[in-house]
Amino acid sequence: MEDEVDRLVAAWRRERPDLDVEPLEVLSRVSRLARHLDRARRLAFAEHGLESWEFDVLTALRRAGSPYQLSPGQLLTQTLVTSGTMTNRIDRLAKRGLVERQPDPSDRRGVLVSLTDSGRRHADEALAGLLAQERALLGDLTTAQRRELAALLRALTAPFDNTPV
């Protein structure tokens, strides 16, 4: 089965036979898949009244386990945003009743961000919706193909994830 990347690669091979365009065969597909995934994620989150960034913060807290709280610094590390951005996000989520700030018992000057019951429900429902969307994107692959693809992508992404920025 031919896809848009096959046509793109064939055109470049015709127009620039002097270049090795083989990386396009993998990375253009990854890029196109990322766009489809982004659309699917936005749809899944919107169905549950969330923006992508809200999902990121809420699920970071949800993954932390009971009592579902992290420091703003821990949230920064997990969501890769600046401290000013995180402060704004926490403020907005608190206004919606999805998180609340609490004093950090181990640091008189610190605070912890806690997931409310409503925040936990939103995170859980949006995650279920996201997984349904992602399962649909992977629908034509067998379990063995999914595992192989995951392993190959891990080999490609691990060096980036394990290198300090």
C-alpha cells in the first residue's frame, strides 16, 4: 500500500538523485503520524472539557499516586515548561476546581499542588478517551507489530530522553 511519503520520496529521488532521501521514509512518517496523533489527542481532551496542557498537568498529578500531589518544581520537570507558565497553569486549574495548592509540610515556604476529586475524574475520563483514540490509530497493527514498533521507537528516542538538556 502506497502512502503520501512514498510519493514525496519518489519525487525527491527523481528531482535530486544526488541525495540520499532515505531518512524521509522514516521521519516524514513519524512527523505525519505526530500530526494525526495531535488531532486525536485534542479531540479526546475536548470531549472531556480539557486542553492538552491541562491534561498534562492533571495526569502528572494522577500518576504520582495517592495523595496525588507534586511540588510545582516536580510538575515543571514532568511537563517541560517554565516556572511562569506552570504558575499560570496551576492558577487556571485551581480556578476550575481541578487542583488546589496546599502548604508543603516538609517546607514552610513551599506548596504542593494536589488533584481534587473533580480533577481526578477529568484525568481518568480523558485518559480513557485518549487511549481509545490511540488504539484506533494503531488499529491495523498486530500486537507483535505494535511491540516491534514500540521497541524501534524506544531505540530512537531513548538517547534524547536520557541526555541532559
